[in-house]
Amino acid sequence: VYDPDNAGYKRVKAILLGKTGNLSESEFLTLKLLESDMKNPELWKLLGKVRALSGKHAQAIAAFRAFLAFGKEESGVLLALGDLYFAEGVFESAAEMYGKAIKLGVDVAGERAKRLALAFVSISNYDAALKTCDAVPNVFRDSDYYMCKGIAENGIGKISDAESDFRKSISMDPDNARALFELGRLLS
């Protein structure tokens, strides 16, 4: 029986609105549902997804954190949090969330693996960055990949490897300012 006031119906409608791009309506409806059911972790997860898609990173992080506060750890939420923290430049938290997802058995690959490696470089965990770089498939090895790998190699004293990777990065993208800077710093 169709009942527009039924919470289950409203939740499905909020999900469908989000999937069809009606993010503000989906967020509004999800917030309305949360008013009467604040202890529903799935609603917090939905709110996090909608806010992430809307570009509201800080609010999405807060919603996903509320989901985690219920003691639930889902790889999708952890990966989303890692991506959001990375986008906000909070690299230690990004690495932490990606790490938790990996412990749950998730294979962090491709672009996300590059973000994880960059997060490790940003917090000076060069060994972890190199280990992550080694796991990045060839198809994702672009200028930023070699720049990141070069920074990590330089951080652990592999100077000739770092120089080689900075040069490879620059050959792929002559405008990669960070790779140019890092190579110049290495050679000075």
C-alpha cells in the first residue's frame, strides 16, 4: 500500500532522488527522516553520500563519521571518507581511512592507490608510499605517479631513482610544477 508518510517509502524516495541527481531534495528528505530517527546509521550513510555528491565535503565527513560512531565499519564509507579527506588536504586522516578499508579486505587500486601513496608522501611515510606505488597498475602510472614515487624515493635516500622518476614525470607532463620543483631541489 502506497503511503507517502511511511518512513521506508521516504527513505527509498531519498535514495532515488540522489541517484537521479536531485541532491538537494534527497538531502532535505534525508534530514527530515533523521529528525525522527537519529539512531539510524543507514540514514547517516545516505546523508554522507548525498552531501559528498553535492560537494559538501565537511558535512559529508561529519555524516559518515556519525555512521561510524554506531560501530559500523563498511569499506565503502571508509573509502569515501579517505577520498573526502584527501580532497580536503587532510592526508593523515585519508591514509587512516584507506588503511582501515584495506584491513577489511578492500583492494585499493588505480586512482585511489595513487591518492593513498600521495597521502603517505604528504605525512612523510615514504616506505608506505613506495609500497603503495608498487601496487599501482601500469595503466594508472602517470606523471603524478612518478612524481609521488620520486618524492618517496628521495625521502628514503634513493637519490638516483628519485631523479629518474622526476624526469619520467616531467617527460609525461612538462607542466607538472611539483615534479619540476622536486627535481630542481634534488639537483641543487
